[in-house]
Amino acid sequence: MARNVRLTRFANALTILSMTLALVVGAATVSFAQTKITFMGFIPPHQYGNGFQVLVDEFNSIQSEVEVELQGNSSPSTLLPLHAGGLTPDLIYDHLTEQYLRQGVLAPIDQFVERSGITDWIPGTMQWHTYDGHLYGAPYGLLGQRLILYDRDRFAENGVSEPQEGWNWNDLESRARRLSRDTDGDGQNDVFGFDMAPSWFFWPALINNGSVLYDGERWFPHLDRTVEAIEFMTMLAREGIMAPDGGRFQNFHDRRTAISAASSRDTQLYVDDPPAFEVGAIHFPVQRSRGIIVTPRAFYLGNTNDPVKQAAAWKFVRWALEPEQQVKFLIHGSLLPSTLAGMQAVGPYIMENDPLLLPFANEIAAHSYPYPFVANFSNASAYTTEWMNKALAGDVSPREAAEQITHLTNAAEQELRAQSGE
């Protein structure tokens, strides 16, 4: 009989429930005459779209000044042509701030945020939404990547001690090595100590090795730390400690792996289909620093040159940012709040319905590290994936992979800057 997923050894796990916060609610006084606004973000059946549909339907039902029309999923391929044709949406939900800014798609929101009184944003989430001295995005809906989930029963069965607060890479390696097994006697492990998604393999390791992905000017600025991170991941793969088809929910669920790097969105899978073992959770292993990567999507106002519609769009945004609305968005859209007040509000729901989310929420509230969603992000991702795959296959050394990732990504950065006249 499958047991419910339970969290253990989190004596301080209720930190988000005990925060003392003062949320100051303020907004501009604006009168609307049944203003209709268009909102491009996500639509059902996408999970985020389910969340936005719930919010839009409720907002439209409780007041008559602003009507929000939820349109298609936002992406450069759809949004940029709309803007070029004079059909810019009034409200946008996305994470490509700099790319849209360079095309003039977005309007600044400084005055709206200042009047809102919201100051308790999750640490770091505002970092990539400021451009040329102006704020453009209001963070909303955080996806936490990565946290470590582990099979407590397998640890106990093999006499391996569970990870402790502040554990490091050596601790992960030694435990994963002891938990790897060749069960069919063919000389190759078929049960693995560690499992991690194949995309962006080493980014969490790099960040937790005291480095950064992007410092505002240069990508992967610390070559030696980048090499160390790649060496660590390739060693795990080469020695049969890390699953070759990593990042699959079923690997961990079916006990093919003992330790799994997961995102906050994955926890719903364990609610829907509880595994037949106890699950523990702990922060990603650290060596010199600590942090959990978050995806900082945000609300943006379209640059429509219509102040009435911009104010109407912000009316919806400000309402959606209230803690009770952020709880609804978590329930229906699976993303965590972007304010500390929102994190506090979701605590009771998490404890009752999805306790594995609690360590994600605590880590994000205290140690978030947002992905730098700037214009060159897609290039950084592509080059990372390409050269990490080569390193994992043994085609290149970790140092060569690090050098190529760094060189190619920064060359693309310089080309983008030259194109924009910087």
C-alpha cells in the first residue's frame, strides 16, 4: 500500500508560516468606463493557463470597471508580429524582458509598483526586470529549480545516512556511489544513486559553487568554477552514478534512482501518484554558496500608448498580487508566490495538500537565484546543452566544454549588443 509522501527532519520548515509581514496596499485612483483589456500569457489546457483562467473569471465577476480577455500563449513568434502590426496586448505574462524591450513592446511600471506599496518581493526576483533605470516587470508565479528529493527507505535499507543541512558535493557523491547498484550482473549499474534532468546539467552545481551564470556583462565569468562543476557532473555520469536518462519522474518513483533533482512543479506528480516509500527533501548540495534557481516570469504592461488601458491592466495585476489570489494561482496554476506575504498565505494549503512544496517555498523565500532571462539566454541554454552533452559522452574534456560554452555564449552576447547599438 503506497504511503502518503511525508517530509522529515525539517524542524524549521514552518518558517514561511511564522513570518511577520506588513503588507501595505496602495493603488492609483483611476475611474474606468467598462474598459476592456487584452491579456496574453497562457491559456488552458496549459497548467499556467488554468490558473490565469480562474483569476480572470473571478476578477471579471467581482467588478464591472475592467474586463480582462485572456488570449493565446505569449512567445516572441506571436507577440512581436502583433506589436509590429499595432495590436500589442495590454497585459503580457512572460520572462523575455530584454528581448521585448529592445523591440519596444513593454511600458515601464515604476509608478504603479511604487503606488502599490508592495516591497516584500522574493529576494532577487526584481533583478532582471529593470532596464535603463526603469522597472518593467512585476514578478508573478515562481518555479523553483532545483531541490533534492531522496528515497528515505533506500537510505535506511543500505545503511546510508541521510543528507544534512549544509551538505556538499562530496557528500552527494559518496552517498550516491553507495546507493548505485548492478542488479543484473552485466557489469553496468541499472540502479543509480543520482538523477538529474539532461537540460542545463551543471547550472545548479555552478551556482552552488560560488559562481553566477551572468553578471550583467559577461556569461559564466568564473572559468575555473565552471570547469569544476562540469567535472563533477561528468564524473557522476562516467562512473555510472548518475542515470543516463536523467530527469524522469518515473526513475525516482520506480526506485531506479535514490536521489533526484526536481523542480517545484514536480511535486504535484507525487501527490497524484504517491510512491511506495518515504520521500525526504533538502537543498541542493553546496560548496561555497547557497541558492535555489527560480524562473522569474512577470506581468508586463504592453506599450500601447493608452494610459487608461495601462491603468486598467494594472488594476488586474494589483488584485492578482494580493496573497489570496496568489494562493489560488498556486492551486490551479502550480507556481509559487512572488512575495513573502504570498508565501505566508500559501503555507496552510501546502502543509495540507502538498508538503513537498514546503522546502521549495522556504528555500525560495530565503535563497532564490533567478535565471537571467535576458536576450542572450536562449543562446546560453543551447550552447550549454550542446557542449555538456559532448562532455558527458566523453567527446571533449570538461575544460574544453567550459571554454566553448563561455566563448560561444559571450560572442553571441557581443553580437546582440552590437546589433542594438550598445
